[in-house]
Amino acid sequence: MKSKRSKACDISRAVKEAVWERDFHKCVLCGNPNAMPNAHIVPRSKGGMGVEPNIVTLCLDCHRRLDQTIERPNLLIALEHYIDIKYPEYDKSQRYYNKWRN
């Protein structure tokens, strides 16, 4: 049985479909159409929620670069800018799981 936090951090099918459409069916960093809407901006390990403003479509290479290289800070700046354009009024604290709020 999954915990509430684990469930909140999962990406639902509906969120994946919405993000896929929002990101025009391609990696938001390099434009590769062989991509998937499954990358958290705020990682699950840090309580990153599975909500549209925290999920982006990335190809395998860009997802690896985001998660496993020293490029992460620069890539996060680009992704934050992209999301800020898509959701200008979004409260960034809503990307984090908060057991008192969720």
C-alpha cells in the first residue's frame, strides 16, 4: 500500500496526457519527439508533486542530463522559465508535498 506522499508524487495518466499536449509532444529542452512527460522539476525524493506545473516532457538524454550531471542547475533554470511562461500565476510551493496541506 502506497503512502499519501508516494501517491501525491506519482504522475497520473491525466497529468501525463495534459503535459504531453502542453509540451507539443516533444522534449522541451532539445525538441526530440522520442520523449515522455515524466520528469519532475522538484524531484520525488524532495517531495516533488506529480502536478502539471512540476512535470515536463524530456527525452532520455535530457532527463539523464537533468538527473545525473552538473548541468542540472542550468537545466532547472531553463525548465523553471518554461513553466513560468505556461503557469504565470502558479505558487511554486505547490510543487512540494506538504502532509498538512495534502
